[in-house]
Amino acid sequence: QERLVESGGGSVQAGGSLRLSCADSEDILYKYCVGWFRQAPGKEREGVAFITTFGYTTYEDSVKGRFTISKGPAKNTMTLQIDNLKPEDTGVYYCNRCEDYIPWGPGTQVTVIS
């Protein structure tokens, strides 16, 4: 079954950085547009960063300039570099296809302490 697994979350002070990783065992990351999504406490899951098969990236307005999505560094991985973390970035972060989602992975918790 297609599955992506997230890692790299943690608790950090506001203004800090985290680097999230998404691992893929079925070449999903290179066959499809993929992205990072987050679900804040009490809110619906939202997409925050996307990358196409050609490497074109888009970001949700609130994360522009702070989040960077990229493929690699290892084969079949995807990274989300998060800088200047804000308390409102707190939530569980997931990776998935941009649309026609596969079953969601476990996610990785990001907690930003003000």
C-alpha cells in the first residue's frame, strides 16, 4: 500500500527552525505533485507547501518566506525546512499527494513555544 512517513517534528521556541522529512517507498514523491499539510488543534487539515514533478513550488500565504519545500536529500525523500517558527505553526504535519490523497501517514508533531 502506498504510504508516506513523516519525521523531524519537535518542540521549539518561537523564532527557531525545524527540518521535517517525508520518506517514500513507492516513488510517490517523483511520480506526482506532493506537498506538506498541517492540522492545528481544533482546525481542519490545510495544505502549506507543494512541489510539482518539475520542481515548481507554491506556498500558503502565511508560510511564504519561512517554509521551503524540496525533494531529497536522500532518494525518495522530501524535506520541509521551517524557519522563524511562530506559535500558529503548531500542529501535526503530514506529507501527501497534492490531490487524490493516499492514506495519511502518522504525521509529525510540531509545537512552537512562545
